[in-house]
Amino acid sequence: MSVRSESLTPKKVNYNRLAGGGAWLIGVLLTYLFLRTFKGDPLGLVGAVVVAFIAQWLLTLAERPLWRWVLRRKDGRFIVASMAVTGVDGLLNAAGLYPYIGALTGSNLVAMIADVAHIDPTIEKPAAFLIALAIGLLVAALAEYYWELD
């Protein structure tokens, strides 16, 4: 009879996967915020959470071949649809974030930048859209990018 021994050393934490999961959860939150803006809130709190998780999961699966291709991983390939899905993911994230961009004008960050650049600290709607879109696309890309890193 033999006794199987288990290693007593803790498993190594994959911080890239942890960061990818964190970025993915931010994408879920931003999609959730977007879904709660529907007139009459037909999904409600629980429905919006469930739909946000499912939507982000499906979008992630569709984006995966592109990011594996970008990082030269197995099963990676350039697919135009994956780029389009990344764009849709970024737009969903941006739509959840957009209503809050205007509140940045009262933040120390915007005040600091406006002070140094000698500009008005207000954020106009086109600029708010571009900021929200850039952050939305960044969140969509970072989730897959970090997940696929070694």
C-alpha cells in the first residue's frame, strides 16, 4: 500500500489571470449600468446582473481568437467579427460609463489637468463620448489581454 503525498507548497498565483478577471468584472459592471438605463427598467436588478454576466461571457468567447492571435497563442486567428465584437463590447462598456463622465469635472484630476493646461475644466459631450469610448474599449481589451498573457 502506498501513500500519495501532496505538495505542501502553495500554488503560484497567476496575477495576469487575476488582472484579466478583474477587468472582466469591470466590464460586467459597466454593462450592468448600461442595462439599468432602459426605460422602465424591464430587467430589474437581478435580471440586469444576469444578462450582464451572460453578455460579457459571450462577448469574451467571441473576442478570444483575436487576442490569442495578437499575442501569438494557440488557436489564435484574425477574425473581423472578433474585432467587431470587441468594438461592441467597448460601446456597451462606454454606454454604462458615459453618464458618469460629466462628474469628472469636479474631480481633483480634471482640476489639476485644467490648471496646468490653462483650460476650462468642463467636459463637453463629444469629449465625454470619446473618453467613455476609450475607457470602454480599454476595459474590453484588457480583460482578454491579461487573461491570455503568460
